[in-house]
Amino acid sequence: MVHADTVQADVTLLLEGTYPYVRGGVSSWVHELITGLPELRFSLVYLGATATSAEEVPQYKVPKNVVALHRYFLMGEEELRAAPCAGNPAYFESNAALHEWFRNPAAPLDEQVFDGAVLQGGRATATCIKEFFHSEAAWAEILRNYQRNCPDASMLSYFWTVRNTHAPLLRLAGIARTIPATRMVHAVSTGYAGLLGAMLQRLTRRPLILTEHGIYTKERRIELLSLFLRERQGSLDAMPADGLELHEQLWLRLFEGIGRLAYAAANPVISLYEQNRQRQIADGADPARTRIIPNGVNVERYAPLREKRPDRIPNVLGLIGRIVPIKDIKTFIRAVHLLSARLPDIEGWLVGPEEEDPAYVDECRELVRTLHLERHIKFLGFQRIDDILPQLGLMVLTSISEAFPLVIGESYASGLPVLTTDVGACRDLVEGRGAEDRALGSGGSIVPISDPDALAVAAYELLSDPARWHAAQRAGIQRVERYYRQSGVIDAYRDIYNTIGGA
């Protein structure tokens, strides 16, 4: 815990790996939400994997209406240090029922199973960790499940996956019992934050609000598949039928299961656009509880940047985001390589943190060297977006998965057209949703994912045609000013908080 509550919070925000220690689109959204509602008191609960130096200093100036900031980490080594014991059969019976529900969630989870397996029957976290990792009952349960469900898989891989998937769940139950009183709880994802929200809703009966920017289970599947493919480079073994090894399937089933628990406990369940709302329903959310609140942009902040733009369109492509596989940085690099044959002065700026996946960053830098692009590609790390936007000719997103990227709206507000892959709400943002929106014109271009040739062609067509570029600029400015103002988002959440908090 960073500092303690001095007064009861109106809203407790549950934040997994984001604000205020990690920069990014979701973190920016959280910061704008808090600062936009100064009349409310917020308590922040940050969930990380393991304590790192990067998570010791907030990356944002925490607003004055934040009354507490709590920090917890879900992975550690204390489970390795305990003496053997017999174990509690009742807990393992509940745990088996929970996992059976994960496999076959035909009906709502029995409350007794939730209390016994998820909340651990109210017992001390240290006791449950000891029993799960060092008891005879746990070992017998692991062997029984292995022999019944996957006898041909690696026992070593199965054993460590079971341990690693359960460690965070065991800690969360203890964390839930330490969270101070609040009027309402707001989880900003499913996953561990959403599960903690479901625990708090069950323990305190306070309302739970859930907002998903991206669909957590979809993004975890992409990350697991990307990791799997990188680990198999050069392997001649046959691919598993669904593209994932057993231990990766176990992780995914866990995330799907705890996502359903969060959906069942939350009301409302909020997404950013219709496609994701439908995905939430398919994953178990009650349609009657779902609603859409698109992201918004502080237009007034970015509008002055339009006057700072040079008269000539800069031959500079910018990608603002984390240097991680899901952003497909390599496609951006390859597109710049193709463009350099037609635009010798083209530059590609990679603006964002590099700490999350150092191995992938090394691969990207090696690709730059292999293609002899040292003069064209710049790794700039974190920068003030206000300093970067006026220097760019196009904002580029090469992501293989996105929800509703704030950077598109920020680019539009600053007078910058966008070139993006056809993911999430990006097509709506570029081409418009309804007839009136589409009549404004295109704010840039849409290309398929992982297609550097298409990306290079689209970038060249915009950069080399000033009339088309300026038409896209006008369309983007009009679209963000008319449909995506931050004030609309703040008003929507103020209404939710006032309605639910006063219930």
C-alpha cells in the first residue's frame, strides 16, 4: 500500500498493470476520468505481477481527488517456503467444482462454490497458499486431473501451469479483504481486476461497474499465440489443433472463466463500441446489462497544435505505443523500408515504452539493422505527445488488435490524418459510423493487418497528394469535434456514478 485512506472513497478503481505506474491508452483514459470528476473521491488499487523498480514511481501526477493508492503484486516466492501438510478436502472439493464450471459454464456458478474456492471460505491467505502448494491433498488433486484430462502432455509443464495459474487467485482473496469501504467499485478490465471486483461485490454487496477497453480474453489469446509461435521458431513438430499447447489452453480457460465471473457480478458492463459489446455477450455478459460509451478526446488541449504544423507535409510516419508484438512494430519497419525506395527522406518514429518485452525490442532493432534503416527508423522512447504530433505527416497504427485507440482521436484533434489496420473501432473512427458521420469523409486510410505492402502504398498516396491529405485532415477534425469529445465521456460516467452510488 502506497498511502492509506483518510476518508471513504466514492469510487474504488481496480487497475491491472496500468495507471498510474504504466503509461498507455487505458492509463490516459483513467487519468482523464479522475480529473474530469473532481467532485468525487477515488481510491486506486493497482495490481501488478511482481514488484519492479519501474512500478515504484507513478508516471502520472496523481490528482488531488485520489484519497488512496494501494499497490499489490500477484506473483511471488513465498509459496515455495512452507512445510508439507495434509490439506483441507473441502477447499479442494470447491476448487474442483470451480474448474468444472470453467469447462462447462452452462448455469451461474453456485454461490457456495464461489465462497469456498474463490473467496477460500474466509480463511487466511497464507493458510490457503500453504495447503495448495504443499499439501498431500493438492498433489493428489493435480495427479488426478492430469491423468484424467491430459495424460499425454508434459507433467512438468502441467504442474507448473497449475501452480502459476492459482497463485494470483489465492492472493486476490486476501487482497479483497483488505480493501477499505467504498460506495462503489469500478474495474477497468476483466482478468484479475475484474475478478477482484467480483470478490468485492460478493463480500461487501457494493455495486460493481466494469469497463472493457479491449476484450481481455481476446488479447490474452493473441499474446499466448504470439509467444507460442516465437518459442516454436525452427520447430518441425506439428501444430496443435487449436494453435496452443496445453499449458496455454489452461491459462486461456482461466481468463475466460474469471471473465464470466466479472460479467455476472457487474452492472453495467461497458464497452467502447458495438463489436466488443457483442463479444462480451458471447463470452457470458447479460445483454440487458451492457452499454456502449465510446472514448473521447480533450479537443481543446490538442487543437492549438494545428497552428504548429509546418506548411509542408512532413515525410514522417509516427507510431505511438508500446513496443510489443500486439502492436506489430515489424510491419511498420518493413513498410518504411518499402517507402524509402519512393521517398528517400521518409522517417518512421517509434514513440513509446520499451520495457515490457525487451526481447521483442531487440528483434525490432535487429530488423532495422538487417534492412539498413538506421537513417530512417528512430526509437524515441517515451515523449510528450504534444511535442511529437505537429512533426508527423501521418499517425500509423499497425496493431493486430485494438479496441478504441485514443491516439486516433488525439491525432485528429491536432490536425493529423491516420493510417491504421482494420481492427477494433478503427474503421468507424476513420470512415464514420452513421450516414452523417460518413458524409464527413475519410480521416485517413484503412489497411489489412500484417501487410507492409498495403501500408506503404497507402502512406505514399496520402503523403504525396496534398489535396487528399488536407481533406483527411478536415474530416478527422470535424469527426472528433462532433462525435468524440471527452466531455461526453465524463458526463456519461458522472451519470452512472450518481445513479449507482445513490442506490
